[in-house]
Amino acid sequence: IEFFSVDNNLKVRGPGRDILFINEANLIRFDTFQQLILRTRKCVFLDYNPSDEFHWLYEHVQTRDDCKFIKSTYLDNPFLPDEQVKEIENLKNVDENYWRIYGQGERGHSEGVIYTHWSTYASVEGGTDVYGLDFGYNNPTALVRIREKDKSLYVSEEIYQSHLTNTDLIGMLKQIVKSSDTIYCDAAEPQRIEEIKRAGFKAVPANKDVKAGIDFIKSRKLFIHQGSANLLKEIKSYKY
């Protein structure tokens, strides 16, 4: 029995196995899945919460003749404590879409999701880069690269990590960001912005007008890098 993560596509290109089990399969890339099943000799088990309205699982797995689909809900789990059952059933009163996904095991809908006009990309050549930086500590610090090309935006996740000090962060930025590229930073942290500037980066406070930002993003074609798992998860759950 071998346990391993698939955050890096290169990890799955070597060893094979008899049986493959993928937990939270909706969070991995389709090409990673393909590399895994090519090296599996007997059978594959996938589990996931159907939180995505559209996904390669629905298009490329469930449609296969050799696929058996099993839907289960919390009612099929006799080991759930009463408190957890109550929390799941309380979703009826909190979020209809969450109840549909986590209570009924049905595919989620995108009602209320702010960005629905995006698609994924593998690579892009040319264009101009800027970066967006949201500070965190217990919550992840997040850095995204935004490449503008032909009035379209190509966004990729560069850092998504908790418990980073500014010293840690600056060391990582030196491996990623050119000194000539602008980093738009969370304006609520002026001291951290100043430290990053003194380290040689073009760091400026971001305009945090939420509606103006949303309107701007919606006015452009938006592409998210297919390997940006956390960014994809966040954009799917960003709701009004």
C-alpha cells in the first residue's frame, strides 16, 4: 500500500499499481488522472463531492461503458455522529446549493457564483505580467500571476501557503517575480508592503473596490491555469 499526493504531475509518471484509489478526485487535473490510470493494472476507485457543475469526471469517466457510478449520502454512513448529521441537515436552512451537494449527493449548481465566464489553459506565450498578493498567516498567503494578452487575462497560482513570515515570502518572491513586474498587495498590510519594496520589488497597495474589480474581470476573457488547484477551488466558491 502506497500513499502519495498528486500536487505535482511528475510524481505520477513512474510507479504502477494493481488498484488505484483517488480521494477528492474532482481536485486533480484530467492529465494527472490519465497518467495514473495508464499505470494501473486492475481497477480504479474515485471519490468526490459533486461540487462542480461541469467537470471531466462527468464527461470523461461517468460516460465510459466500464464505469459504475455509485451515489451515496450521509444517510448511508452509520458511523456519523449525531452532531455531524445535524450540521449536514442544517444546510437546508443555510445554503440550498451546499445541501444539494453535501446532503443529497447531487451535482452542484452555479447560482450566485460570481465568475462563470472562465475556462482553463495549459500555457500561454507573450503578454504582460503583474501579480496579486493577499497576505495571510493562519489563512494562506496567496500570490497569483496575471498575464494580459490581447485583452484576455491568464491567471496562475504561484503561492498558496499558510504560516509564511515576510522573510519566507520574500525568499519565495525572489524565485518567481521579476523586479520590474508590479505586485499589487493587500492594502491592509502597509508594513509588509514596505518590507517587500525594500527587498527590491515593485510592490504597491491594491485598489480594494470589490465591485469595480469584479466588473473589470467580467469585462475580459478569463483563463485559469489548469494546475492551479486552490485558485480553481476558490473561484468556484466565490459567490454573491
